Amino acid sequence: MNRNVRRQFASSIWLGVMYLLTVLALIPLGLVLWFTVSKGLPSVLHPEFFTNSFRPFGIPGGGIAHAIVGTAILVGLASLMAIPIGILGGVYVAEYAVDPWASWVRLASDVLVGTPSIAIGLFAYALVVVPVHHFSGIAGSIALAILMLPIVIRTTEGAVALIPNGLRESGLALGLPRWRVSLQLILPTAAPGVITGALLAVARASGETAPLLFTSLGNTLFKVDPTQAMQALPLTIYQYALLPYKSLQDQAWGAALVLVVMVLGINLLSRWVLRRQIRLAGQL
Amino acid sequence: MRAVLGAGDTKLKVEQLSFYYGKNQALKDVSFEIPERRITAIIGPSGCGKSTLLRVFNRMYDLIPSARAGGKVLLDGEDVVTTRKLLELRQKVGMVFQRPSPFPMSIRDNVAFAPRLLGWSSSRVKEVVRQSLERAALWDEVNDRLEAPATSLSGGQQQRLAIARCLAVSPEVILMDEPCSALDPVATLKIEDLMAELMRDYTIVIVTHNMQQAARVSDYTAFMLMNPEGRYGELIEFAPTANLFNQPQDQRTEAYITGRFG
Amino acid sequence: MRAVLGAGDTKLKVEQLSFYYGKNQALKDVSFEIPERRITAIIGPSGCGKSTLLRVFNRMYDLIPSARAGGKVLLDGEDVVTTRKLLELRQKVGMVFQRPSPFPMSIRDNVAFAPRLLGWSSSRVKEVVRQSLERAALWDEVNDRLEAPATSLSGGQQQRLAIARCLAVSPEVILMDEPCSALDPVATLKIEDLMAELMRDYTIVIVTHNMQQAARVSDYTAFMLMNPEGRYGELIEFAPTANLFNQPQDQRTEAYITGRFG
Amino acid sequence: MAAAVESTSAVIPPVRRVPDRFRTVTAAVAAVAPVILIVIVAILYQQAAPSIRHFGLGFLTGTEWNPVTDTFGALPAIFGTLSTALLSLVLAVPVGVAVAVVLAEQGQATLRGILGTGIELLAAIPSVVYGIWALYVLAPWSYQHLELPISDRLGFIGWLSQPGARSLFNASLVLAVMILPTLSAISREVIRAVPRGLKENAVALGATWWETTWRVILPSARAGIFGATILALGRALGETIAVTMVIGNRYAIPPSIFSPAYTLASVIANEFNEATGTLYPAALIELGLVLILVTLLVNIVALLLVRSTSREASRAA
Amino acid sequence: MPRLTFERELASLRESLVRMGTLVESQIEASLDALRRRDGPAAEKVRNQDQYLNELFRQIREQVFMVISTQQPVARDLRYLMGLQYIAIELERMGDYAVRIARMTSTLVALPDKPLRAEFGLMGELAIGQVHDILEAIIDQDVPRAREVASRDNEVDRLWHRVFEDLVKEMGTGKTDTDGALRAVTLLLVAHNLERISDRVTNVAEDIVFLESGQVVELG
Amino acid sequence: MPRLTFERELASLRESLVRMGTLVESQIEASLDALRRRDGPAAEKVRNQDQYLNELFRQIREQVFMVISTQQPVARDLRYLMGLQYIAIELERMGDYAVRIARMTSTLVALPDKPLRAEFGLMGELAIGQVHDILEAIIDQDVPRAREVASRDNEVDRLWHRVFEDLVKEMGTGKTDTDGALRAVTLLLVAHNLERISDRVTNVAEDIVFLESGQVVELG
């Protein structure tokens, strides 16, 4: 065979292998979604699943209302703490990128993103639970906030950094003060990216289990008081799944379906927002 | 020759200007005088410090923490290098960049952006928007779609919008940092014509790596080079453009403009 | 005038070439003949399809899935558009891009890249590396550090390395897509001089938005414009460079080269 | 000459800048991130202090974990953590790079968009969902169709014997799925950051798609891909819930990859709420401290690697 | 689109050229006037005025230089500039001829007065008319006019030959003394210079055709 | 760094100019030779040869055009090109003078033979020498030499005045017939043209000074 023909042939083979591996990588996604839906759907189809709270094994009509509300409260509180700080911090890191301090913040954020969530749970436990001597939603939300903070910082930074430097310089060259340029010109321009970051952080926090294990602990009752132990969706799944009762396992699958739909929904939404941001930034 | 008709008074007087990024000297002992209501071009090979020099004039270098300047740059007698009235300085000394960077808002809002933040009355802002767009030779092209996003304009139009935006705060000096290097020849010549018009009212300083452009548009030209030993930029020659391109006084200038380097 | 001395034979014959990106027509009915061992420049405002045209000659457009070409481009009589021998074609028709893009390896390995893929013997590769670097006027600057990473070279050197890399597979035609637009004037003139040297052995086609450059370096010039209605690029005029810049036959060419557009 | 420059530069005073209050405020806010990081380590250290004082370095090498006798050694957990993480890397890296290569190609935007979205959604799925899936679906299947056939044929090799549904191997398998998106997303970015010109140049020289990818693109992205791998390693080390659900939770160095094991994170997750006394929780927190220090180290190395590549890429471009 | 700066430069250059042309015309007129009126001081003035002309010429040349080096004209623009310069060269030469005529007038003034031949008046008028009209052709960028003006060269030529023959005949009668011979020869040279001026007008006409159309033609 | 293409163009241009100069020199030589030998056909040949000269001139002019429009020279380069062109213009004029001399030779051939004055030989030699030497100054880019050559103009001028006075005196004796007058006037014009050639050499010298140094000088 002619050498060039051989080279072309080898290239085609390799291309096929690469695509094959990609498809292979997607199989777990399909399986996870399939099983979550098929096993979770029966539970989810009962309306009381969303309105009722925990019922012990054998008592029908158990639901996850307490977990959904708990997750909402936990994540909501965490967002209130993490998002404003994260955005301001992200603006700082992006706007003063050459500051030595900014690179420390950046490094710390990256490391924080990679820190095992269980360790953050331990930290929140030691920080909040130990002094007040009982588990609480607040402890859980602090743990989640710590988890969210670096994500918000880095995505905000990324979104702001995507804005061409020319925009910043143009603003400053007009004689506008730095804070006006940053907050009234740059940040609005980067808004979709920043929102994406916040959404991603929310999605991530909603799905986390480990940091909640020793902080909000979980609760079988419907609670809206964050100073008490609270249930959350992932906790529900984790706890029910390991129980030897079929009905609770089914509820775990149902909760998993709810969680997946929620998380993937937020995720797809954030991707859509982000795409707009990128298109906009491309035009600048 | 315009340049021969008699120069304007000195608008910017650069005196023994040196500039450092951290420990690295970027400019050394640059001295010359930029005349009012004329176009002054700064040319030289890359790395000669021409952009740095331009960014001294409106203190854009403040963005870089390690930057330091020595010497003086007198704008109407007031030292730019040490002034604490940074915002006033930048309103007086506008700047147009290589990339037009339209703000992500309507054409009108782009021009009105700074005036509004400066708290001007809305009728005044409206007037300023119109005037600035007219002066930037953009009014006729956009007056029927002032609400359209600025990003919908072509590259050349965006650059004229950037000029209009800069005119909106009534600068006296306009600095241009390679304003045409991202544009095609058609848009470039439009900007050049616009510069010739703006010269009646503004002092213009343009940095360009395109020496033909400097020759075409400017009244005065400063030629800079990087000192081969010290690695800092220095001013080699400053003269009326026609003289510089016909009878350069310095060997190095001649070598550069005739394309015989190194 | 070189061009007057008698043109080389036709190397590339473009016949009724049309080009589409998906549904958008990018080129329409372009026909002209590129002579052998001459420098042919393609000029025109941005968006006129000059880069697209160049990328037809070595089928680089194959990288873009939706691209289609109609008509013929005969390279020594063989149609480039329909050939299935892509690798051979690209060895015959080399290309130098706007950005030099040195491969992340040593200077030597950069040049030896393609020869090694072709399975040449190591002694032959060694010889080719030396020859190519010499022809690209880079040997003297790098022969003492062939193992250094190519990224350590300056921009102008990198571009000459890209040329050497392309010479290594003994092309007959060299396409250059704005090879100097990322370089400063010093490096630019070095490349231009190199082109004048290479012309003895290679057919060179250069796309440039800098018409002064086209005027300086080329023997023949093709001027293209975007059709205002159809939004496709078309060839307006093709002539010896000296004629085109002195006595353009088409009004639009004259308007463009004298800087009076639109 | 240089000395002269030096001396003049010494004379020039720093520019008197107008104070930038905006910067001060935002910098202070941003300080929250590093401060938290330090405080985490500090507090964990403080909480682990009893155990550290009691066991010293022997904690790291001890193999026994007995709350009754207050004997705590971390080695089996450390071993489990490292081996699941490394095994998952072995499984995920080739696939992840292949995915990255495919996704970084231009053209066929729709197909690639769908593939890319799919891969990224993999990352979005909460680990507890992976856990329940792994527990009920993946582990049984893997036991039947992977572990049994392999140990049947290769069981004479000790560490491929004793198949079980809850095993180190299955934990690695689910970990591999979980780190795959990290791996491919970062690798894709790194590959995309390879200047387009490199590819065009290689193609223009007559290189085939594979030659271009293998000899030009992947080498350019090498350091970045390595960084992505390390980053994925960090994720794998710290992953808790899914692993806890399938690894079998046996505190011992397993004889085979198909045997149950334990990881640092899952020990904590399982036992912390029941831990009483001083030494037991302190020992668990010390496990957390070990985990966090290891991941810190791995992360920092990875970040430096990824950053150096993107810097190189921007220099080349 | 206009290219403002360049157009401005071109306009100023054309203006300078017209100023130069007007000066040349008046120089020729003045020199012939001085000849007719045997006015030594007037002739002297023509010779002095020439320096202004030279200065104007130098300026135009320099200006062309500056425009070429700063505006990099090509095609029609370059042709136009070069054409202007060629015309300036011709005008400068015409000025020289006027000076020569003035110099000869100085010679003639020293000689005994004798009535001038009618042909001189005619030649002078024709030449001045040609210069005047070619200037207008420059201003109006009027190629046909330029060609027409150039064609009048024949008439001047005819007159020159008549003057030449007559003067030779006059001297051939053997009745001339030295003064007479000097006068005759001087007048001959005056006529020669007028004829040369007319030649130059033809050259200018060729230059006009060139700068407007790019064609190189031989007129006359 | 060289700018290969541009240098190549310049070299070819300079070569053309030298070829043109050589042709002019030989034209002048031939015309004077024909005059001395009263060789009608030779004179005729000079007049025919002029078209080659014109063609060469046209080519140089065009080449200058192309170099300017394609190479965009500035400063010294532009000066050099323009200087070359100015010199070509002067050379072309010199060629014209040679043709005039040849034309006069045709007139003289028809007249009775009489020995030529020595001054003609002298003037001719001087003029040819000047042309020859100024060509070498061009080739060698030798400014002092150019100045020196230009200074020889005075000698030619002196000879021209002597010829003029002698001829006027000769005609003033009243002993000339028509043929004699025609011959005298024709010779006078020959001398005049030689003097003009010498003037042109001065102009060329000025151009050389200009193109080498950028200074505008008045020589002679």
C-alpha cells in the first residue's frame, strides 16, 4: 500500500476509536438517567410524595416535603452568604488581576473548590455545632456556603475577565472612577456569566450530601427553623438508600429523580445564560 | 504644507520623561512638545515604548501597579505625572484604543454613558450625543437607529463610535493608540479623514506602527527606538512630518523610514 | 520591471471557481492564471474572499465541514478541487499562515516534522533541515541552537521557521496568508526580502490586506471585491503588479488603490 | 550602563497614586476565601489535636481501627483512598482524553454540542445519585459481568481474586464516571487553547488528522492534560458519598481490588456521628486533616501545571 | 470617499502651479514689452523677477516631494503629481527664455533704434496667448483645449522661419555693420527663444494629456 | 538590511540612465563629427537615432513611476529616484541639442565649404568631455567630481561669447553674402546649442548633488 494511503487509513481508524470512547463515556449518563427515571417515577407520581414528610416503614404516604423545603432553606441561606461575597471577590480578582493578593485569592479559591466536601462538613461541625451543642440548618448552610463561595468567585472572575480589557480602559479613559467602571459598566456586561456562576453554585450545593452529614444532620420532621437540624434531599437519598426497606428505597429513587431534575434544570438554564454571555463578549 | 503654516502653541510639553515597569526602564529622557490643534504621530518599531509614552499622557498606566514615571508632562502647564485630579485629567485627555470596544448597550447609551454618570441634565446629554456623533462623522449613518446595539455596527463604525464617546466629555486632547490597526483600508481612510477634521478643534496624538499612516495624517512626527543596550525606549527625532519623511536628521530615522533596519 | 521580462508558465489555473460556506456563496466565477516562479499577490478589502480563495489551492477548506467548491483549479493540469490525493497536494502546495505557530518542539524537529511523517531516512531529514533553514534565511541565526524550543524564537524568526518547515517537503507552490500582519516593519521587510529570494525556485501566492506590500513584493496582483448585492467575492482585475498600480483597467481597482472607496 | 539605570531608577519615586478605595473594599471581601481555607486547616488541626498528640506519626502507619480500645491507625483508609483514586484515573484518563479530543474538534457543532452537554451533565449529577445508582445498578452488574469473569480467568493473581459486589474496584468504577467530566472538560479547554494555527500548519504540511492530533496537539496540551489528571485525582480522593455506598466499608488493606475496602472520607462519613469520647472523634478529624492536606497538595500541583500550560499557549498564540 | 488631506495637498499644489504659470506669462509679456519699448530697466526687472519664479519652482518641486513621500500616491494620483511637476519644469524653462529675451533686450537698447519687424509682435502675441491658454487648460483640466493650444505651435514655427530667413537675407545683403549684425543676430535669438517657448507649450500640453489620461503623446 | 527588490529596481534604473547617458554622449559626438566632416548622411543618422533616446527616456520615466508607485520610497530613496529622473530629463534635452546641431549640419552641408573655427572643436571637445565626466560622476555617485565638471561651464561660456562676437564681427564687415550670413548664423546656433549642452551638464551636476545629499544648489 502507498504510504500516504496507509497514513490516511490509520488516521481514520484512530478517529473511529476516539468517537467510540466518547460514546462509551456517555453510557453512564444514559444509565443513571434511565434508572433514576424508571425507578423514581413510581414514587414521584404520587402527589403526596411532595406534600408529606417522612413516614416510618410500613406506613404508606411517606413524602419528601421536609427534604425539599430543607434543601431550599439550606441552599437559600448559603446563597445569601456566598453569592454577594463571591461576586465582589470575583470582581476584585478579575479587576485587579495583577495584584499579588488577587493571585492568592485565586489560588485559595481553586484549592477550596477541590477541598473534599466532607472536610468542609467537619469544619462547619467544629465551628458551629460544637459551640452550640446541637446540629442546625445554619451549620449546614455555612458548609454549603463555603462550598459555593469559590465557585461564585471563579465564575464571576471568568465572566468579568471575558470582558475585553478595552472596555475597562475605554471607561476609565472617559474619566470615570474605577468603582463606577467596575460596577456600572463591567459587571452589568458580565451579568449573564455571573448569574451562570451563581446558578452552578446553587446546583452544586443542592446536590451535596457530605457536608450536611454532621451539620444539618437530617430530620424526619418538617422544619423551617434553621437553628434546628434539617432534612435535605441528598441526605434523604443517602439515608433511605442504605436502609433495607423497599418502600424507602423507592422513595430514595424518587428523591433522586427530583434532585436530578432540579440540578440538571438549573444546569441547562445556566448553560443557556452562559452561551448568551459568550456571544455578547464575542461582539465586544 | 500644513506644518509649514506655523505650528500651534505647545499643548503638551514632555520634559525628561522616564518610565519604569518595576525595575525595567521603558522610557528614558523623552522630551518634546506637542502642539495644539495639530496631529502628532509617534512611530517606531514594536517595543520602542510608543504606547507606553501615550499612556503617560492620561495616566492609563495607573492600572499597572509597578509602573513609575519620572520627569514632567505639562498639559497647559500642569504636570500630568503628579496630578491628583485623575478624573479631570482623563476627561481632558480622551483616548481611543486599538479595539473599538463598544459598550454592550445602544449606540445612544454608549455616547451618553459618561455624560450621564457625570450627572449632566438629560437635555444636555441629548445634545451632546448628537453633537459627538456628528463630529465623529457617524450621525448620518446611525441617526435612524440610535437604539440599536452598538455591537451591530461595523468595525469602522464602532471605532468612530469610540471617538464619539470620547468627544462626549469634551476633551482637549485625544490620544489614539493604533486606532486603525484592526480595521481594513476602507475604514482606515475614513478614520484618517475624520482625524483631519477633528484637528481643527482638538490636539491629536496618534501612535501607529504604520509609518505610511503617520506620514499621511500627521503634522508632526516623533520617531522612537529601543536603545539596544539599555533596552529602554528613547526619542530619536521629532520634526514636522514632511521634514522627517524627506530630510530626516538622524541616520536611524532615515534607516527606519526607508525600510533599511538593523 | 521583472514582470515585464516575460511571465513564467501557468502554474495554477483557476477556472470559474465558486465557493460556498453552507448556503452562503463566498466566491463567484473567479478565473485567472498564476504564473510559475513568480510572486502573485491577492489584495482586496476584508471580506472579499481572498483568504478563502487561497485556502482552495491546498484544500485547507476541508477543515470546515460545510465548505464546498465548484469550478476548477488546475495545478499543472490536475484539478485541485476534486483530487483525492490530499496529502500529496498539500506537500506540493505549502502554506504559511498569519501566525507562525511553531510546533511545541525543538527548532530542528519543527522542520523535520513533515519529512519524518513521510518516512524519510534520518540522514536525508538532516540534510533537508539544514537546506530548508538555509533557504529560509534562518540557518545562520539558529544553527548553534537547533535543539532549542521553537517558541524561544522571535516573531519574525518564527515566521521564517514556518517557511522553512514548509520548504522541507519541497513544495512547488507556497501560499502565504497575510504572513506579515503579525510582524513589525523590521521583521516584515526581512520576510519580503526572503520572498524575493524564494521566487527563483517557488511559485508564491500571497494574500495581504496591505496593498503597499503587494506592490512592493509581487509580480502579479489580483484585486478582489465583495459584490455589493450577492455578498460574494469576485475577481475585479488581474494584471502585472506594475500595471495594476499604474494603469488599473477597472474603475474600482483605481478607486481602491488610490484610497477612494465606496 | 546597567548600574547607571539602576541608580536613576532608584531616584524615581513611585507615582503618588490617588487611593483606590474600591480596591481596598473588594480585596477585603475577597480575603474571605484564603481566610476560610486557613481557618479550615487550623480548626481541623485544633480538633484533631488529642489524636495527633496521642498517636504522633504512628497514626499514619497504624493499621488497626478500634474505637473500643481507642486504637486508631489510618493506613488502611489511606491505602483505600489512594488506590480507588489511582484506579479510577487509570480507567478514566484514556476515555477522558479521547472525549476531549473529539469535543475540541471544530465543525459538526450540533453533534459535538450534544456530546459536550452530555459530558458536562455527568458532572452535574449529585454524587449521592451516583451512589444510589452504583449501589443498586452498577455494582451488581459489574460483579456479574466484570469481576466474576476476570477473577475466573485471572484469579490466580492475588489482587484479582475474591470478587464481591461492594468492592474497591466498583468504587473506582463509579469514581471514574464521576471524574470523567472534570478530566474531559479541562482537557478540552486545554486542547482548545492550543492555537488553531498549530493544527492548520500541521494539516497544511500534509499531516493526517491523527498525526496532527497525536504529534502536535496532544504534545502541546500535555502539561495541561496532566494537570487535569491531577485535578481529577484530587476530586477522586475527596469524593465521599458515592464511594461510601459501594466500597463495602471494611477497615483493612484489601487483598484484592475486588474486595471491600474503606477510604478516609467514607470512614468519617460513616462513623463521625456515632463517635464519642475525645480520642475517637479527634482521630476521625485527623483522618479529615490527612485528607485535606493530601488534596491541598495535589490541587496546588495540578493548578500550577494547568496554569503553566495556558500561559504557554497564550505565549505561543 | 475623499482622502481629505491628500486632496487638500493636491489643491494647494495646483494653486502654486497656476501662480507660477501666471508669473511666467507676465514675465514673457514684460520681456516682450521691454523689447518693444526698448526699456532697459524693464528688461532688468524681468531678469530680477526670475528668482521668484525659481523660488516658486523650487517650492513646487519640494511640495511634490513631500506629497509623494507622505501620501504615497499611486496610479492616477501619482501621474497627476508627476504631471504637475513636469509642467512646473517646463514653466521654469519658459521663464528662463523670458530672461534671455530680456537680456537680449538689454543688448538691443544699447544699439541704434530701428523699427521692429511685425513678426515679433505676432510671435510674441501668439506665444503669450499659448501660455495663457495652456494655463487655462491646466486649471480646467481640459485635454482637448491643451491639444488645440499645442497645435498653434506650427504658426509660431512658420513665423520663426520667416524671421530667420529675412534676417539672414538682411545680413546677406552685405550692407550690415557690426551693430547691424549684432542687432540682427540678437533679434534672431529673440525669435528663437519665442519659438522655444512655443515648443515648451507643446510639451506642457503633452504633460496635460499625460496627467489627465495617462497617455504619453507627441504633439506638434 | 537590503530591501532586495527595491535595490534591484534602483540598480536597473541607474543602468538605464547610464545607457541613456552613453547614447547622448555618442549623439553629441556624432553630430559634431558630422559637422566637422560636413557629412550629411551622418547628421541624418543622428536625427534618426534621437527616437531611441526618446524611447529610453520614456522607459526611464515609466520605470521611475512604477518604482515610486510600487515601492513607496521616502527620504533619500525618493530623492534618489527623482534625481535620476531629473537627470534623464536633462539628458533627453541634450539629445535634442545634438539633433539641432545635426539639423544645422544639414544646412551647412548645402553651403560652400569653409574651414571651421578652432573654437568649435574646442567647445565640442569640452562639452563632450563634460557629458562624459558627468556620466562618470553619476555612476560613481561622486559629488565633488560633479561640481568640478559643472565648473567647466565657464570655459564653454567664454568660448561661446568669443564665437558670438567673432561671428557678429564677421557679418558686420559687410562682406557677407546670403550664404555667408546663413552659414554664420547657423554656426552661431551650433555654438549656442553647445553652450546649452554645457548648461545642461551644470543642471545634471546640481541634480547629482541633490540626489546624493538632498541639498538644492545653484552651480555655475
